[in-house]
Amino acid sequence: MSLKQRINDEMKAALLGGDRFVGETLRNLKAAILNEEVAKSKRDEGLTDTEIEQVIAREVKKRTESAKIYRDNSRPELAEPEEKEIEVLKAYLPQQLSEDEVRSIATAKIFELGATGVQAMGQVIGLVKSQVGNAADGAMLARIVKELLSQ
């Protein structure tokens, strides 16, 4: 079953089961996927699971940033729903790699490229991203690669 179909089925089940929060969260995700399909002119054939994972990761990032802003401004009542939505959305992302796993992959790619200096950061990040896909957080990956190249 495709990821899009799974999201759709679970949205219907949540709404019919009375879990409005999860249902609405998945409905918003479905809308974001539709917007991406329209933007990429893929409305008829739809997005691949990898592209859908990218949309989900982007939605998680938006909510993480919103929750942080709410918390920084002493508005926990607004941050909590955002954080709950993050948990719902993360269920549709692949298992995230640990920092150690990302570090070992990045080290291997740096060695493979023979990269030295921070100017090679983009190349290394691109290679690591092509290998791990959406299983690694982009900000953590960039931080690790910069740290490794700065040594």
C-alpha cells in the first residue's frame, strides 16, 4: 500500500472513530500533499512515497519551529497542539538515524570524496542525503558534516 493511501485510510478511520485531532492533522497533511502534487504538475500520477516523506518532513519542521516560537514566547497552550501534531506526522516518516549513525556515514562519504574544508560541505551533504533519504534530520546532518570538515 502506498504511503498516500495509508494516510488516507488512517485519516478516515480516525474521523470515523471519533479521533478528530488525528483526523484533522492527517487531513491537513493530505492537503499539503495535494498542494505539492499541483506545484510539481503531478496531480494525475501522484507523488512517490519518497516525495511524500519529504512533504511530511517539511510539515514536521514547520510545526517544530512554530512550537519553539510559542514556547519562547511563553505560550505553552499553543505549543502543545503543534507538538502533538508532530508526533502524529512522525509515524509516517522512516525510522530516524541516530547521531552516531549519521556521523559514521558522513565520515565514510568524506573519506570517499577526499573532501577537506568546509567548502566541500554541499557535496558531502548531497551524497549522504542520497544514501539515507529522509531518515536523517537535515539540520543535524549539516551540523555533523560541518563539524567533521572543520577538524
